[in-house]
Amino acid sequence: TFRPAPKPGPGEHPLQFNYSIWFSKRTPGNKTSTTFGQHLKFVASFASVEQFWAVYSHLARPSELTGHSDYHLFKEGIRPMWEDDANKLGGKWIIRLKKGLASRCWENLVLAMLGEQFVVGEEICGAVVSVRFQDDILSLWNRTASDQATTIRIRDTLKRVLHLPSNTVMEYKTHTDSLKDHSSF
Amino acid sequence: GTRIVYERAFLMQCRNSPLAK
């Protein structure tokens, strides 16, 4: 069940936005019996840098997760699903990572998002790390897939903050396209 | 209005704060 972020306490550093972390894990065999939303487990919301670390420090790192697991870190009030009003017209940058890189890259991505390093107004919705059997996948969701200046700016910031290997492929996909080819979830 | 911007190094520093436990 969802709990809103507590107000930052004295001495804490407030974030520009409150965020929520969700976790999902797909167990083999139940793909069709339940919908994505039912797999989604709320972890915590936070409003300050210190609250973030208190939550993050207690979570398993992506490299420690097994099977088909995802962390979803979204602005509070945005559900990590395409149906949410904030995501309907949006899209995401997708970055495939060789095994062994996900934990470090995820942390860099999260810190850049919380620290407002993307400088694209209200465009960022959230980020996902998807642990899979082969490669791991990072994605960064934004509101307006048709806003090319914004998506390019997000890509350039991603390159700067993630320190990716030079051969890393980055792909932008609208949520509408992900739905059409059933590649989203 | 003003945006609250934090560099990575600062965020990492806050990790060690007793408030972050």
C-alpha cells in the first residue's frame, strides 16, 4: 500500500520532487494470469536526500537481484505504467547493459535524476532498472515523446552522467510503440 | 522558481550523514 513521503526533517536536504520506489518481479508461469499492476509492490516514498539514502541503503543492489526483477523510481504521484496521465504521450530512453554494470549505472542515473541534472523542466517521469537473464536494461521515462529537443537533451545528459562504454547502444521508444510490439512489460 | 540541484559528489557525501540512516 502506498504511503506518501514524510516532510524533510530538520537538517535534511529537500529534493526538487518527492519520489516513490516500486519493485516488481515476474515469476515464471504467471505471465498471463495477473496483470503488471498487481506485480508492482510499493517500497517507499521520500522527499529528501537523507530519506533517499535511508531507503536505498536497505535495498538489494540490482546485481544482487535474481530472475526477472525491476526497480521503478518515479516522481510521487506518477504510477510507473504507460496508462498514467504523465506517461500516456511519453517515451523512454533504453540502455542495454552487459552484466556487471547495472548497479553502478543505476546509481548514477538515480543520483542525476534526484539532483535535477537533466534540466528539462517537468519532463522527467522516472527511471527503471530491469534485471534480466542476459543483459540488464536501464530506462528513463519522459512525458512528451514528440518533443525532440528534450529527448536529445536527456540523451546527452545520460551519456555524461552514466559513463557508459563507448559501444553502448541507446534507443528511444515511445510508449505507444512499446505497446504495439508488446515489448514494454 | 529556483530548482534544487545537487551534484553527485554532494549526494554521495550526504550518504554518510547520521540523518540518512
